Amino acid sequence: MHALRPLAATLALALASFATVAAPASPIAAATPAAAATPAAPAALEAGTDAIFARWNRGDSPGCGVAVFRDGAIAFQKGYGQANLELGAPIGADTVFDIGSTSKQFTAAALLLLERDGKLSLDDDVRKYVPELPDYGQTITLRQLLQHTSGLRDYLDVQLLAGVAYDDYSSDRQTLDLLAKQKALNFAPGSEFVYSNTGYFLAAEIVKRVAGKPLAQFAHERIFAPLGMRDTLFRDDHTLPVRGRASAYTRAGGAAGEAADGIARFRIDMPNWDQVGDGAVLTTLADLQRWDENFYRPVVGDADFLARLQQPGRLADGTRLDYALGLFVDSHRGLKTVSHDGAWGGYRAQLLRFPERHLSVATLCNLDSTDPESLALRVADLWLGLPPEPAARRAPRPTVDMLPAAMQRWAGVYRNPATGSLRRIEWDEGALSLHAFGDTYPMRPVGKDEFEVDDAPVAALSFRDPGRGRPRVAVQLADGKRTEFPELQVAQPDAAALAAYAGDYRCDELGRDYRFSAIDGALHRADARSGPARLQPLERDRFLQGSLNFRFQRDAAGAIDGVSMDVGRVRDLRCQRR
């Protein structure tokens, strides 16, 4: 996984464990209620919060820091688990976390400040400031960049397709060069909402070109320093030592990563990419409280500035979005919420605000398997005095015995006809497993043709066979909704058909070639890092590698002359056969 140079000298000073503490003093202590003495948290609230985070409250695991902001002060904050496993340093009051996409609200605020300065308009064409981008024949506005309606492919996925791993060094220049090569959009600007980090990466580049200084410097001068956020920065150099920063981790091998004594093993997960704007803010719980309180008593901007930051966008057809400028605007149990989560490497973050109750929850974690959004909601329910929500799903049903043949018959690939998303069911070593969402989940038989899927976004799967030549159907239960996935008629290409796909394909938009080979009765894609990757056939001319779809293209004579790729937030990226 991703490597980190230990910073023992800097970490040791700031990683003490803590419970309920006051916010550190700041240059604006006299002006903001954030700096007032923090009242002791009621014992029941503290105990309830401890219970929510109990699984990470140990000396051999990464974990989370959580804080509750109420009525302009820090009502509660506490750390659970270790900030650095190598040093044995616990998460403490001043632990610094990378908050991933939670950073986007600061980038959006920077553009709004420049608009207030009269230096740009959110309705400007992005090519006015970044002329390197191709002319797609349609205007892409700065507002569309910030509201994920631009249609631009996500640069994270594009770089990965180009062979840039998270362990590799990646700079702004490399990213701009790749974006300049993209020949097509995912969709017409303004017609869809598809989350894309490219918009915020370009927003950071625009700040640099318009303000004449990097986003890191601009944000420090115009946002962080005025609010007294002394431990907050945009980190645009991955080699920069940061006092008190937590290392980020991933669990090594899931269940297979458990040692004989039950102690989990972890690997460091901290990418070496230097892009900012879409992420890369490093901050603390106390500093986030200062920013959060700015939405009630503005020091940066004014009421109009804050209202615009939180105004949900609309598509060209008038459809209202739940996304504003770097913020999701939604509701929870009848209360308005303003929030944004974040994920980068092994870091996970959530800043969740209930403006009608002047209460917010910040959850910052350094383990990729944590879910700060659901954790923050549980903490919020507790501190808002809301009764526990009914269980989202019924109690697990007991496992039943089922003949292997009765289970194995459901192995196959099923597709949502509305979205195209796939559910792959595999039979291996006497059990079925669901392959979806970039992961694998065991399926447990609980009734005739019914299975529960523990610890997965999908609660349950059932199957039916309508017969009479019609496709079988997988019925998914997720978030209380039932969705039908008809089975694909998976092609079984013979050796001659596989050989027709083999060869080199030039991907000009990625600056690289893709090579396919027929090996042992299957199609493989060459990978210099891990060796040949076996592709799973779907329909004719279509193959799957994990979540990456390859669709081979044919010329008028029926010969294969190209391949198109779809993955995540990249659609129809085409490569020509050499």
C-alpha cells in the first residue's frame, strides 16, 4: 500500500489522548463563541458516544476523532484509537486529519470570494481561465464545475486508467496534460449530476491563475487565518511534514488479515498525489468548529456569501439538486442538514450540520473501513435527543441448509436495466458470493432461493426463474428498496473469437497502449505491475475486469478496430487498434 515517512519528532508533541476539552485559544478568541470554555458533556451523552465508537477504542487499531459543536462552542470531543500505530500515538485533541472531499467547501468558498472581489463570475466559461481544455462545442461554466454538472471525466479515474497508481507521484501538470487530451464529455454540460473531482481540481487552478497565488496560500490568507484555523492547510506537497498528522490505514486482507491472537493487521494507505481543490485540506476538530461557526456568525464573507454557498443547484431542465457549492443540502428525520463527507487513501471524514438546531458533528477517521457519515448521524441523534431510529432492516434470519446445486444454479451476472450496474454472483468452494461495489460479500442462504448479504450495501438477494426462455432475475433489497436485475446472457467466446480481440490498442486520451492476449481459454489484459489480468466475458464484444468495462468496437466489415472503456466516472473512453 502507500508508504509514509514517519515523523516521530512532530507527532509526539501533539498526539495525546483526550476526552472533553475546550477549543484551543485563537487570534479571534474575543470575537467568536468557539473560543469560550467548553462545558462538560453530560455523562449519558458521553457514555452513549463512547459506545458508538467502542470498536476502535483500543491501542492496536486506527480509529476516529469525534466532536459535537453546539451553540457556538465545542460541547464534546474525544479520540478513539491510534493516530500512528508505529509510534503508539493515540488520536488526540490536536490530531490532524486529511479530510478528503470535505475540503470542497473551502475551494468553493475561495471562488466565491474571488467573485466578490470582481475578478471572475461563476457563470464564466472555464476555458476563459484554462484554455488548455478542449473545446467541446458547449460552454462549461465555473458553477457547473462546482456542482458536478460539467460532464468532465473524473481525473482520478482517468489517471488510474493512464497507469498512474496512488503510490506514484502525481502533479498538477500531469493532470492538466491528461485533461487536455480528453476528446469527449460524459454528458452534455448541465444535463446530469455526476460527481467529478475534476471540477474542483480545475477550480484550484483557476484560483491560482486569477489570484496570482496557489490555492493553499489564498485559502490561508482569506479563510484559515481570519478564522484562527492555525492547524489547517491545503497540502499541495506530499513530502511536507505536518505536525500532529495522523497516518492513514487500510485493513490488510480483511478477515485473512487477522493474526492468530485476533489483533488486526493494517497497512499504511497515504497516496503521493499533490493535487488540491477536490481534497487535500488537513485540519483538526477544533479548527473545523471555527469554520462551522462562521455559518452562524460570519467572519469570512457575509450572510449573502453563506447563502450562495448553500444554495442547491439545478440541472438545465430545472431539476433541483441536493448539492450546492461544495456542500450537500438534505434532511435527516425532518431536520435540514448541510454536510460533506470525504475519503482519500485511508482517511475518512464527515462534517454534518443541523442549522435549525445550531448543532454539528465532525467525525475524522484514519481507517478506510470506517463510515463517518453513519457514525456522525448516530452521534447527532444522541445529542439532538432523537429517539433511536427503527432498524433499517429486520433481524438476521437464521442460516438454512441448502443443497449445493440449488445455490450454484444462481451463479451468473445480473444487470439493472435502468442504470446498467451489475451484480455478479460467483460460486466458489461450496458458497455463493456477491461481487459489487468494488468488493466481495459472502451470501448466506436463509430460505428457498433467498440469501442475506451481511456487512454490505445490499441487505438481501432473492432469485426467480420465469422460464419460457425469459432471463432469470435477481431481486435486490437495499435501503428498503427492491430492484430487479435480469440475468445477462453471458457470451462464451471460443479460442478463435478470443484471438480476434487480442492485440495492442492505442489510447491517445491516456497516452498509453492497452494490450490484450488470449491465454488458457480466456482474454487477459497486460498489467506491468501485477501480471496479466483475466477478463470476464459478458455479452458479445464486452468484458469485465472488476468495475472496468471493455466494449470492443467493430468496423463496417465486422472486424474489431477499437475498444471503449467505462469505469466509475469515466464513460466511453476509446482506444484504437494498432
